Amino acid sequence: MPIVENPTYPHKVTSAEIDIGIEARGTIEEFRTYQMTTIIVDGDPSKRRRVQLQYPYHKPVQPDSDAQIACRDAFTVAVAAWHLLDPEDQEAWNEIQRVEYLQRKDHPGSYKARSGFNIFLSDYMTGA
């Protein structure tokens, strides 16, 4: 992945390179992917700097194993179950999230922020 000072994007018609800004991230129209990262200069950890990487887009590979397909199907069912809940039931899950957030002081280093949707999916997928 080459480091670039000024990320650009080719115009569809003229192919002229258009500046898109140093904070570009992600993939643009399945053509180029941009990523910010930190590098260490001369092997000295105290000499770190943020750089912009630019590389050609590649289509991600999706493994089609039976286990992967089953996992995707289970997530699809769990998300559908969330959308079938009444707004009051969804709000109850969001209240669980608020209580969990308020209790984070007990274990601040291990606390991970989750939404009511995340908690519901976790419980649904594990059968809790």
C-alpha cells in the first residue's frame, strides 16, 4: 500500500485526478480504497506519524462454508426478530442498555458500549 500525501480520485469522464482531502477513508465506487494508519519512523516508537494509504479496490472474499452460511442465516433471523418487536419492547432493551451503561463504573476497563439492539442480538443468538 503506497503512502500518499494527497489522495485523489479519477474523474469518470475525463480521468483527471481530483483531490479528495487528506482524511479520505474507505472505498470509492469499488475503484480505490483509502486508509489512515500510524507508522513508526526509523524503528523508533517515539517517532510515529499518521499517514494516508491508497490502494486499488479488491472485492472481498466471502467464504461459503456451511458454518458461515448458517451463521449469516442466524443473524438474519435475529435482526428480523428485533424488527418484529413492539416499540415498547425495543425501549425495554434500550433501558437495559442504559442501566448497563450506568453500572460501567464497576468495571470501567472492560466495559464495552452496546446498544439495546446489540444486547438483544447477543441474547437471541446465545439463547439467553
